[in-house]
Amino acid sequence: MPRRPLRIGTRGSPMALAQTGMVRDRIAAAHPDLAEPGAMELVVVTTVADKVLDRPLSEIGGKGLFTKELEQALLADEVDIAVHSMKDVETWLPDGLVIACILERDDPRDAFLSPHASRLADLAPGSRVGTSSLRRGAQVLMRRPDLKIVPLRGNANTRMKRLQEGACDATLLAIAGLERLGLADRAQEVLPVSEMLPAVAQGALGIECRAGDTDVIERLQAVSCSRTTIAVGAERALLEELDGSCRTPIAALAQIDGDTLTLDGLLFLPDGSAHWATHRTGPTADALAIGREAGAELKAKAGETYRAKLQ
């Protein structure tokens, strides 16, 4: 009997298809038998987040809406693996599913786009910054309380189109996504992490599959990046400790130098009026513990004031 193709689940946006194409090509390069015609098949799955574009994610169920239908397809054996932007993956996975590998991370920073200014700092007072990311909005307001945050959803191409149409004066997008689409030249500025700390796992792609598919899991190790896996693990441990969701403005970035991991984390009020920071360093072997301790530190610093403001 011929072996069925490896079915790769993906969302249908230009970004998702570009990312999935990258993953497919890396798998094919690592396994020549999967490079044969018909050995892999893309299966496009439409998610709720792709359908509902007129409301913030925090109002319709959170970032898991980017992954829910793909995970249902995995559990129903309709696809064998699913490709995700790791920043869209819920803190806790459904029973029976695992993130089998995380690819080498691309640039985690955010990019500033505007037809009116070359830098975020140069925007005129009262300018409208379009974003539905509470993290981005809070950090903009933390530095520029004179600006106005307006909701802007949709894939990267849609958001850039709406920016040009005047729906807002500026927006922020992940530079990694723009690079994957060949649109990095649209960015006026790539913001340093000291000014705009990224979302947890921003710039990293992960592959999810069924926990019992040991052959698939073994094959995926050939495209996995251990350093990125360790760094993203620390960031997600911080997020888990804070019970983080799309309703919670949280930023974190772990960086590795040799055997040392440095983790920076920020927790905000959505209006940018207050924030709490953590900076921790330790051995990469303790990455998950460092993340949990950083999350606990932020939770303790913020205290009841933060929880009351979110209610």
C-alpha cells in the first residue's frame, strides 16, 4: 500500500501559507523521501479568528481562536501536523497534542509602519495607532500617552491596506512576518526591544501534532532548534505563571549566550498607565524555572491593583 502524504494543516492567510511553505521546504530538505512529489500535502483550515475581524480577540475568545480548528483537525486525524506562529499558541494545549518542534527563531522585534512619520517617536500628538494587541497598545501609551490607540485587525496585508486607506496613522507588525512576506521594506522603523518588548514567542514557528505519532515527532526533530525551544519555553513559563491570555498585556523575551539565558518580562495595565518589569539571568538548564520565577515576581509586584483594574 502506498504511504499517505504527510498532511500539513495551515490557516489560509498569505502569512500562514508563506510560513507553512517555509516549514514544508525545511522538512523536505531534511527528509529526501518527503521531497518526492505528493509526499506532503497542505490542508487549509479556516479559523474563527480569520472569520471574525470586526472585534478584538480579547472579546471573542482570545488567541486560541487562531489554532482551535487546526487542533480539532489534528484530533480528528484530518491533518498530521499543524504549523503555528508560537505567539498564537494557547498557554495550555488540548489533551493528546504536543508542540513537537520549534524552528529557529527569526527576528522577534516589532516594526513601525506609517505614511506620516519615520519613527514612532516622531508621530504628531493625537495620531491614531492601529492595533488590536493590548501589549503593543500599552507600550505605545506608556511612552506616548498623547497618542490614541484604535482597533485594527486582519492579516498583515489587510492591516497595511487599511493603514494606506486612512483607518489609522500608524500601525505595528512583527518584522519577522513582514520578512516572510517579502515586505520588510514597508517598515519605517524596527523598534529595539528596549522600546517595544515582543510578545511571548514572537518570531518563532512551532509544529503541533498528536502526542502518539512518534514517527512524526522523530522526523520533526531534524528541523527543531534547541536554543529557540529553550528560550520560548522560558517565555511561555512566565506566561503560564501569569495565566496570560489576549486579555492580559504581557511581553517577554529570552535570549541565550552560551549556556546563559537572560529573560526580560513586562506586565502592563492596558492603558499604559502602569507597568511592572522583571530581568533574570541563569543557566539554560533552568530555563523553565527562570520563567516561572519571573512570572511569579511580576504577579507579586502587580498585586491586587493589577487584578482589580482588569476586572
